[in-house]
Amino acid sequence: MDSYPVTITIDGPAASGKTTVGLMLARHIDYLFLDTGCMYRAVTLAALERGVSVEDEIGITHLTRRLEMDILPAGVESDGRHYTVLLNGADVTWALRGAEVDVNVSQVSTYAGVRADLVRRQRAIGERGRVVMVGRDIGTVVMPSATLKLYVTASKEERARRRWKELEGRFRDASYEQILAEIERRDQIDGNREVAPMRPASDAIIIDTTNRTPDEVIQDILALEPFQPAAQN
Ligand code: CDP
């Protein structure tokens, strides 16, 4: 049991299923789950709340360094959250999913100083081990020596449909077409930025979740060699 890969990285584009799969996998093997996307979202929300322009790289970098950010297990909350995010002590878990954050987060994520600060925080958690860490650059930059790297993807239409279902009726009223356009725009920025662009690590296993249920995907992952009894000696 203890000889599963110490750190498991899951990268992939927006709404590819990496959070669902990462959470299920972490629960199954009793690992910590860390969604690094929520950290970039938290910086973006803080900038919006404080009136720091998302174009102001220096201002946002300073803000990031001063931010007190805590990510805690969901606890007793039963509003569908997977974890709780505190920003300078305030619960911002749902605010991170707002439209304004969605629109601006990829711009904020291009800034080298922001990334350096968040990567440092992510590594501090990753180095403790027994963690499933999810994002865009975890296998390539944050934890390049991780023993199991997954890259979870799906067609952009399927990803837009999933995100639309996720947001439907919760607190946002965006159409499928708007969500698809937003996903394409974010893919474009995330995949082409200079610092840590989104891409599979050369040793990542690619998992396409199009037309597959989360359970099927988990079964595929658990069938991989590192999870077989023979690999755990
Ligand atoms: O949930 P969704 O896939 O829509 O996005 P997310 O994982 O919450 O990430 C939001 C944004 O943060 C991404 O579009 C990236 O711009 C950025 N991000 C990043 O640059 N590096 C990471 N390791 C994680 C997220």
C-alpha cells in the first residue's frame, strides 16, 4: 500500500476531468489531493477584489507574495465543494468559480513571478509525499521527478459540455457556446505562454476521457503498472 508512487501528477486542459479523476484516485489510495488551479484562481480573485489590474504584472506579483492562502479538506460543508479555500482567512471556495475569475485567470497565470511563488508553495506540499497534484505544469515543472505522471484530456466539445453541466443552475448562467469559446481561449493562452506552458511531460501517460465515465477512467488508471501488486515491493 505504501509503495504507490509517492507523488502522482495530473495535468491537462480546462474541464478535462482531471479534478474528478484526481479526487477519486486520491480517495482510493488515501492521498492528499491538491488542485493547483485554485491557487491561480485565488490570486486572480484577490487582484479583482483589490482593484489591481490584471495587466499589472508587478502589482500582481507583489500581491501574490503577500497572500495568505489555505486549502483545507471540505469538512462538514455539504454544498458540493471538494475542498475549502481560505484567502486571508475568508472562505472564497465558490467565489473562485465566478465568471470574472474564469476570464482573467489565464492572463494572471502567465506571470513568471506569480508562478515562481505558487510553485514554491506547491513543492512544499508535494515534497511531503502521498499527494495527487493537479494542474497544467505539475509533471513538467513543479514535480518533474514524480514517479507517475498522467495527462488527462478530452475533446473541447466534451469539455465544454461538462463545464456547462457543472455550472448549470449553480450560480452562473452561461450558454454552451460561451463556455466553449472561453475554454478555447484559455487553452490557447495556457498552451502558448512563455513560462511553463501546458503540455504533457515526455514521460506522461495520456488519458483521453472523451465518452468515458469517471469510474471507467479510474479503472484504467488503477490498471497501470505502478498500481499492480508486483510493482509494490
Ligand atoms: O478547472 P479548470 O480546468 O477550468 O481550471 P483550473 O485548473 O482551475 O485552472 C485555472 C487556470 O489556472 C488555468 O486555465 C491556467 O491558466 C492556470 N493554471 C496554471 O497556469 N498552472 C497550473 N498548475 C494550474 C492552473
